[in-house]
Amino acid sequence: MNKKAQGEEIVVYAVVFLVLFFIGGFIGSFSFPAFPGRFFICGLVLGAFGTGAGAFIIKVIFHK
């Protein structure tokens, strides 16, 4: 894969992460009780698992 395609792939993952981050934040704001950082935490979890980073982290941690 050439460098231009790699750069475009990173941009696509970043855009998908941002969209999922905000969707997860709004879902967390409406579905969880009030606690500091719920928007950020819920958005981060959905964004990470939506882009595959969460699954990769779990695989690395539990499959040593």
C-alpha cells in the first residue's frame, strides 16, 4: 500500500472515531445517571470499539 492510501485510511479512521465518539457521548448522556465525565467515557468506549482499537487492546491483554 502506498503512503497516500495509508494517510487516507488514517483520516477515515479518525473521522469514524469522531462520529462514534459523539454518538456514544450523546447516548451515554441520556442513558446513564449523572456522573462527571460520562459523555467522554461513553464516547471513548464506543469510538474505540467501533474502530477496532478496543478489540485489539483486549486481544493483546488477554491473549499473551
